[in-house]
Amino acid sequence: MSEEFRDRLRFILESIHLVESRFRSIEAADDFISNEEGQILLDSISMRLQAIGENIKSINKHQPDLLLRYNSIDWTNIMRMRDIISHHYEGLDYEIIYDVCKEKIPDLKVAIVSLLQILE
């Protein structure tokens, strides 16, 4: 396994930590739109989710078997989320971002940590 994929996984993990940190002050989906601080958090979290998706997309393109080890993670939707954020940001649903942060990021973190442990 090349160092490039380990670096990508490390970057994903760093991004997950930043998402978790920024999401701590969000108690409900509407917190993303109720004030300027919430909107800034929505923007910054969305950009990290985009970066996560971009790196997953690259790993999937070059090493799809790596992701198959964790078929409980919906890798396809992570990559689709990247596409939506990149190409249709104006239609981004803050409630979906809330759900991703609350329900999906914890499982993704476990998978990425496990992948890194296998590769290192």
C-alpha cells in the first residue's frame, strides 16, 4: 500500500476530528441556519465533508478493495455527498449535513481508524 493512501486516510481522520469539533455546538439542525455562527459552521463542516468525499473517491478509484473491507459504510453516498457539495452547494440541505454529522461520522471514524491500523 502506497504512502499516498495512508496520507489520504490520515487526512480523512483529521477532517473527521475537525467536523466533530465544529459540530459540538450544534444541538439541532436548525442551529445551522439560526445565526451567522451556525452558517459559518455549516460552511466549514460541509467543506470538510467534501474533502472527505474527494479522498474516498480517490481511494475507491485506485484501491476499491480497501474500502470493501468495511461494507457497513456507505462509501457511495460519501462520494455522492462530495459531488453535491461541489456542484450543487446552493441546494445543500442543512438537515442532511446534521444527520451525517450525528449519525454517520462516528461509524466512518471507526472504519478509518481501523483501516489506518491495518495499513500501518
